[in-house]
Amino acid sequence: QETPTDGRHCVLGVRPENIRLLASGGLPARVALVEAMGNHTVVWAEIDGAQLAIMVHDRVDVEAGAVIGLEFDTTRLSLFDQANGNRL
């Protein structure tokens, strides 16, 4: 595995189940769509033009257009080299 270095452009990878919705604080994101999928809900949100999916197993009381706070499980993040796609 390669190592990230200063000035290297990277892409952050996080799975939808490793993102949590917060009652307050966190990384702000705007909700684009809420999809009830039976045993879970997928909340589609946007941060600085990037869309991401958040998988929630609890009841979700958010609507499109709302600003929510997000928290990533930092033990489950991955970094990828933007130029070649290799995991760092």
C-alpha cells in the first residue's frame, strides 16, 4: 500500500453505513432525497457539490432541503490516490 504525502490529491472513501446523522454539530450537509427502503432508510445529501448516501437503521425525521450534521466513523475511512485510484 502507498502512503499519502503532502500535496498529493486524494479521494476520501466512506461507506453509507459508516456515516451517522447528528442532532447537532458535525459536518453540515443538505438533504437531497430520503428513501425508505423497508428495514433501513437512505438519506442522499450534498456537501460542496458532492453527493453521498447515508444508510440509517433508525427512524429518520428529515426532509429534502434540510441541513443536517454528519459524522464519519474515522476507523472505517479509506483514502485513494486521485490520479490512479490506488488505495493509500
